[in-house]
Amino acid sequence: GLKIESPKGDAIIYPANATDDPQQIGCVDVVLVGVKAWQVSEAAHGIAPLVKPTSIIIPLENGVDAPAQLAAVLGEEIVLGGLCQIAAYIAEPGSIRHVGVEPYIAFARIDGKPNLLAEQLQKAFLKAGVKAEIPADIQTAMWEKFVFIVSVSGIGAITRQPVGIIRSLPGTRQLLEQVMREIVAVAAAKNVKLPQDVVARKMAFIDQIPADTTASMQRDIMTGHPSELEAQNGAVVRMGRQLGVPTPVNEFIYNSLLPQELQARGTLASLEK
């Protein structure tokens, strides 16, 4: 089964209804995409047997590229924007540990049009005790999370320290804010309308999460696994170059972590002369 440990209460799901073969499932109403950001394009092909014209697909990724990646394979009409917030990790096979942050999920059509199935899904989440919202502008909501997750992931990965340390030291706290401001500038160049106080609000959010919190990208890098570096700090650098927006702090983080990322993916040796 699946064991869940949480401040909100522990649970065991047994038997767990799971399969690694989407063909066994057939068509469904809703697909929640929870793979690593660098696996989204591959997962899109695996999702194909699950969808029908009325299905909705909701990516819950640390990044802003997933809706376009899924739509390129599955079509724009059935792909929504989405995000979630929670501090959790795999403690061991079959065991998930929720350590902090109130569980939250948001989803909506990219064009802002209503979707009956999304509204029904929201009601189901609320009934289960999960805070769920349908934002008026899901792009803005996704970019607000992007501002937060890229900063704590990048600075956490560089320093190898939990959020309690990096928010307390003046130098690393300043770096968090600089990463955020670069993302805000990139968002503005893409006509994404972020609130003027988004940096202050995200720093306030960082100040209230558990001190021992670490980001999933940070943990993957610290353990030598492939990470979401390209989808987070790397995406900021890529978009900044495309739009002519300077992103020096994100460039430093990305290029400093890139050698280890390539090593984790087994491609570093091929670059050696």
C-alpha cells in the first residue's frame, strides 16, 4: 500500500490502485501530471491512452513550461494550467512524508474560460479537505509560484542549506530577493501581470515555512540525481536571453550547478577533452 505521514494526520491506502501501464486504465476525466519537470514531454505520450475529447489534463510542475509541452502532444483544448504547494518527499518506497506547508492546488484554463469539469474537480478537492482554487489568471498564479520555487531551489542548491539558514543570513536573503526580481523582470517582458508586491509576499511566505524545509530540486542535486535545474533557474536564463532581460544571479546559479547536473545525467564525460 501507500503510507502517508502528515501533520494533518497519517493514512495508509491499501490496496493502492496503481499501474505503470496507462493502457490498462482506459479513458478518464482528469489527469494530474506530477512527474519531474524534465519528464513532462515523455509523460505526454504516456498520457495519450487516458484522454478523450472531454478530459482535462492538469500539470502540477515546478516551472511554467509544462502546459505548452503537454499541449504540443495532446492538444491545447484539454490542457489546463496548474500548480500545487506542499513540502513533502518520499521517505522510502511506498511512504510519503508531508513536513509542512498547507496543501494547496490551483488549476484553470489558460485562456480563463470556465470549465465545468474543473469546477467539479475543485468541489471534490474541497470536500476532501484540500484547499483548491480556480484563479482568474492561472498564468499569473503559476508565475507567482515560479518566483518562489526558483529562488529557494537555486539558493538552497548552491548553499546546501535549508530555508531557515538562507532566509536568516543577510547575504543569502539578498540573493533570494535578487533571483525573484530577475524573474519578475522576465515575466513583465512576457506580459505576465504579477502583483507589484509579489517579492515581498513571497519573502513573507518563506519566513513562515518550517526552518528545515528544502526544495525538491535542491535535494536531488545534493544526492547526485538529475534535477529540475533546466526547468527552474535554467528556464529563467533561457527566457531572459530570448527577451533581452539580464538575469545575472540566475545565470551564476545555473552555470555553477550545470556541471553536476550533466554528471548526474551521464553526459559530462563526453565533454571532456
